[in-house]
Amino acid sequence: MMGFVKAYPKTQGGRTVVYEDAKGNKTLCQNGSRSWRTNNLGNLAKGGYADRHGAIGDDGANAIFPDCVTGRAALEALLKDAGYRSRTIPAAMKCYAPAPENDPAAYSAFVLKETGLAADRTLTSLTPAEFSKLLAAIQSFEGWKEGKITQEAAS
């Protein structure tokens, strides 16, 4: 999905996100997982950080990115930022997905199992391939599941 200038939920708490291009054409992402509908593989919260990294809307809590490449880049930039890069994977997951909203220990265990990385590795020590595995594990833990995409012409 490219060229969208704004995005929003079709209904509050619904399972459809509407993406609009500059001409008013709409693309609807229906069902699937929240992370898929919002092109936000890490379920990053709405706000200044997400806005600075390309968010074009929010669903009330999480940012909506114009495409999955932008969403992935925002997550990657966050994890390579000074607040994360010197942390081990378990420490990073504790900060990234804190309790009580999440179970950081379960999150970390999942990521370590999926990536095959050692718990004492810092994020800055990861090779590009290992970092890609980390992002894929986060995407999987966040429940990425594709749904249905439909188009609506501008009215």
C-alpha cells in the first residue's frame, strides 16, 4: 500500500482501517490482526515518536503507518535508538513491552526461541540478519495475520 495521506478506523473499536490517498480514494483493510490493519508490526503507540517516523493516523491507541515498510522502519529505528541499543534482548523486551500490559518474560522467551539468539546479546551486537530475525519475531509475537483489502473510489 503506497501513497496514502491519512488513515483511521472505520468505526471505533472496529476491525477495519480506512486508508485514503490524496485524491480521496479509499483502501479498506479488514479483519486480520491489528498490527496488519495498521501496518504496525510492533504495535507502536500513537504519538510523537510514531508521527516523526511516518504515521498517518491512529486507531485510538496505536499508530497507523502508510505501509508495512514504514511501520517496520519505525520499529527498527526505535530498537536502534540510544534507549535500546545497549540493552540485552530480555532487557529490551522489558522496556519495549512492559508489565502489566504485557508479560515481558514471555515476550523475551518467545523472541529468544524464535531468533536462536543468546539472552546476553545486546541489540547493538546483532548483525543485520539477526536484527531482521528480531523484527520478525516481534511481528510474530504481536500476532501479525493478514486480512482482506478492498478498494473504494472517491465519491
